[in-house]
Amino acid sequence: MAVPQYGEDPEPSERFPAGPLYVPVRPGSSGCTLRLFRTPLGRRTAVGFTSERGLVATLGGHQAWIRLAEPALRALTGPLGVTTVTVDPRFTAPAAGPAGDAPAEPAPVPAHWAG
């Protein structure tokens, strides 16, 4: 029985997409600050999107962003203890309000990016 030959490694060594990512930021008086998020288990993570369309679909059209390569994003967040980078997250939840604020209606179902 012949063993199939592959032109490329079936499991590439690169863990992330090549090229710059669209990274959400908060503009401020001194420049931009990266937005950090939380994973479903509560760990802090940096987030990047492979397309502007994906960022807008997940975070909205008013979200400011910058372009950064994944290694640059890791270099910026590593000193903060953030070791996880989430690329093209599929689910988001609404921002939490202050502890005393109870929503008048049930919270919406998290948005899904079909990307």
C-alpha cells in the first residue's frame, strides 16, 4: 500500500495567519491603547482580526483599530502578563455595567461573527 505524499506539511508550524491584524484600540490624548478582552474562562487576551469586516461585525463600526503583526501584538501585551492572542473571535458579550445596574430587559444573545 502506498503512503500518500503531501506537497505541504498537513499541520503547518505557523500558529497564526500571516500579515498584519486589525487590533482594537482606545484612542486617548497620548495616542492609542490596546483593548484587552477576557476569554470565556476569564483569562485576559489580546484580540486581532484578519479583516476590517470581521472587526466591525464583532465590535461595531465605531471601534477604533490599528494594524499590527501578531509578534508585535505579543510584544506589547507580554509585559502586562497577557500571553494569549485570540484571532478572529466568534462570540462577544455586551459590556458589563456597574455592579448596581440591573438591565431592564434580559441581556441580548452574544453576537456571532460568521466571518
